[in-house]
Amino acid sequence: MNLGRAIPLAVASLAALANVANAQPAPTPFPGGGGGAGGEEQKPAGVAEAAPKTPGLLPTAPTLPPAKSHRKRLQLLTMDGYLRFRTNWFKNFNLGFLDDPALGGAPFARPLGCTATVSGACSGSLKAANMRVRLEPTINIDETTAVHMQVDVLDNVVLGSTPTGTYLNGNTSPGDLPLGAFSGGQSPPVAGVNDGHDSIAVKRAWGEVATPLGLLKFGRMPDAWGTGMMHNAGGEDPFTGSYDLDADYGDTVDRLSFAALIPGTRLRAMIATDWPVTRLVSSQLGSDTARQGGQAFNLDNNDDVSQWSLVVSRLDTPNEFKDEVDRGALALNYGAYVSQRKQDWDYDTSGFTVGGTTDPDAYIRRTYETYILDPWVKLGWKNWELEAEAVAVLGSVAHIDDLCADRADTEPKCPTGSVDIRQFGGVAKLNYRALGGKLKVGVETGYASGDQYDSQVRGADGKWITVPGVTNVNNARLLPELTDTNMSQFIFDKDYKVDLILFRELLGSVTNAIYVKPKLEYALSKSFLFRAANITSFAARSVATPGNGSMYGIEFDGDLGYSSGAFYAGLSYGVLFPLSAMAHNDANEFGTGNIGDGSTAHTIQSRLVLKF
């Protein structure tokens, strides 16, 4: 081996990897804000890729494929991601109410000990720690072709939740279960055994090919657009170049797309076909049809949900947008994301289990079709920045009465005829920078349409029961009652974070709401950043709130963050003063033992992050 050539080559390789690592964005210090905030700016990809400055040129100009031997030398695996450690302390998130469904429930569960008959078991607060390792490898095949993946390790696993020897589903005899205090450590999480989540989850994998005509993408990929209120990838925000390290969800879409510059303009267009729902496939069966280990196939086309999406945008990279503003020019980015979604038939999977058999008579005529219109605009001029996004979901569905068949006899059934879908949401942000950019003050306002129904949960018999005190969107009744022919509840993306308590935890997202959020951000030094916000929230339709009131509450949130290289630490505090919409004032709904105004809720949260 020629050491004279090998040593310089190795040093050059290490330097290239170091440059890749140094180019990654810094962690975001504050959990509030849509679609991620803070961090260095990056070049976006896919539909968010900026149009070139010269009209008519493509963003990439690939030449002929290189020789095979040269292509091998260009192969490079890059690894992005982070290690996240979080602690949470929740105080009085049930707002002082009993979470007994028979008494109308509460917006958040009390500690289990608070429902015990043994005195002294109730602490009144909940605290825990959780972690995640996110790996985002990229295999660069050549200058124009790459494969991307996203893999989560110990995804949001609660620390201490899988002690050695403790099994929750009868996989070991009672004699083998140690006392909790004598656990010998932690076992890996295993789905269906001790935690419900596997230790490793592969969430995304997709390919990108830059052709002479445009960018081709295919596979299971992130979906992001605008402010993130509707399409939110839950990580890197291609519209700001930042990375939301406090995200928990992330929109993932199965898609084949092609994006290209519209000749003679600075507009980029993307067209995509998506696979939102395929229903049953052969690998879910237990018969010979399953073809285990081979290529699975769709069992029927009629019950599939199909979707076409079109995006047209004028979008600069974050650095280009900033350069325009710094030159004193008006920076303008805008676009629209339009989707059509259809389903003719549906398959009733309520009686199906994986590995079981299918029922050819379980098909239901659905006749569902919606159009999602999502325009977005962003303006920058001198020290001012304005951003706005609006979403309308318009359509209809012919038959939903089968979805209410298992409701209790005392509950209204769904309408038997066609139902209109009319859902609306929007966000607007105005920011002003001062003191050389160290101080940023602004205001944000948002709206999400609501419906008129109380939340519902499944009772012990599996049927739906009304629990008006339960407010999380996971329990929202999305289907109308017998006399109603309109579905109007709009729900923001769960990774669009407005606050720490009300929307994030008690409601689960922004829905049936109007909010106003004045905020400020001040850089105390190069490493320390302070943020504070006030969120005043109103109900769009008071009849759907526990207290039939017009105001959810007033919340104050603050955060102090420290960043140094790849390390970030943050500490947040929030306090919520609930108002009339969160009160319990109807004895017929809650009983005399669960009546009154909600009491103050508090939270303290911390984050430690290593970004790589």
C-alpha cells in the first residue's frame, strides 16, 4: 500500500466529513413556533427547493453519468440527526377536575394514585423523562442521485419504563417479576411486551434523482409546506432552514413526485401522486395468499384512497431571502399547495385482525372526495417580516352512517345521506427586529374552525360515550349527528406548536379556536437566548367546549436556551389560567361532584440535545 497517497487521502476524507458536520443547523431553543424555529439556514429540497436567479435554468445541471469506476469513488454516506433528552413536570393539568368519565371527565388524566382509596397516594403532579435518537443517513450515489432515510432509536421512550424482569403482557410467570425497587436495569422496549414500541423504528426512506428536466422523488418521504400548520415534517423546515428538535410527530407521505422550474419564470412546480390509504394487502393475511417474504399486493383497488397534489411556488433559500432583505429590497416568496383526495368504496376492517381472513361482503359505498387548498406568502422588508397561510378543506362524503353503528343507543346516529366537508384554518405572523437583530418582537394569530359536538371516548363495552370534559383532539367527535350534514372541525398539525400547555397538551392541537400570541426573543449573548410569549385563546364555537364559554384561557410561556456547537440545553416554564370555556358548570353533564371553574396549571420542561 502506498502510504504517501493513503495518508493525504484519509486526511482529506476526514476534512470533508467535518465540513458536512459543521454545516448542520444549530438546535432550536424554544418549543413554541410553527414548523421549527432557530438554527442555521440550509438549502431546502424537493418542493421547497429554491428557483435559480436566472430564469430558464434548472437548479441542477447534471451532466452525463460518470464512468462506473469514478462513480464508486464519489459514494459517500453522511449521517445527520440528534440525541434528545427531555424532562417534563405537569402540575394540575386536569385543572382540578375529576377524570372519571361518569362525571364528565377532565382535560388531562390525574395521577393514578389520585383515584385510589388509599390515602396519601395522590401527588397532584406528573413528572417523567424521555429520550430519542434520530438518525437521518444519506447515501450519495453520485452528484445527482441520493437515497435518504429516517430511523428513530428508543423513540420517546419514557426512562425507567422497561425495567428488567417486568413484563406487561404475561410473557413471564409472576414468580419472575421482581419488586420495582430491585430491578437490575432496563430491557429494550419490545412492541406488545413491555412498552408497545420497538427499540428501532424505520420511519422514512426515499430516493431523489436530479434529471436534466427536474427533480424526481419516490418513496416514503417527509411532507412540509409553508408555516407547517397543515403539512409539517416534524424536523427540518425547508422554508426557514431551521430544525425543530422538540417535534414528536412529523408528516410522512408515500409519494412519487416530479418538480421542475417553469421555463421563463422563477416559479417551480411539483406534481405528485400519493398513496394515503391502500386498505388490506396480501401480507396482512394468514393464508397462502399472503406470499410471506415475497412481494405483497393490493387485495382490491376500489377501497383505495387516491390523492394527487400540485405545488406551485416562488421560493428562495433562507440565505437568499435574507440577502434580499439586507440589500433593502422587498423579499417575496409565495405559493400554493393543492390536493385532491378520493375514495369510492371502503372496507370495514372492524372485524379483521392481521393474520385473519377477509370478508368480501364488508365493502361499503363511501363516495368521498375533498380538495385541500393551501396558499402561503412570506414578505421581508428591512426589519419587518410578514408570513401568512390559509387552508380550506372542501368536499363531501356520501355515506358515513356505518361508522356510527357501534354507538350506544342513547347517542344520535350519523346522517344517512351525503355530508358536506367545510373546514378552514389560518395563521398570520408579523415580526420586527431591532438592536442589530438581537431583539425580535412580534405577534401571531391563528384560527381553526370547529364543530358543535362534545368529545367522545369508548366505554368498557366498546361503544362511544359522550365525555364533555375530555378535550384532546384524539377524542374529538369528527362525525356529525343525525340532523347535521356538515363536517367543519379543522385541526392544525400536531407539530405546529403554539404554547406549552393548552393547545399542546390539553387540546392536543389548535382546533375550534382563535388565538393571539404576542412574543419577544432576545439574544442575551452569542450562546444564550431568551424567549417569552403570551397566548390568549378563544373558542370558535363555544357549544363544543366543556364550559360552553367563549375563552379557553390565558397562558404565559418563557424559555432560556443555551447553545454551543453541537450541544444545546433549554429550560421552559409555562402557566395557564383557564377561563369559561374550560369550566364545568352544567350539573346535568358533570354531576354535582365535578362542577366549578378550572384552576391554574403549571409546567417546567427541560431539554438536552446533541445535534450531529
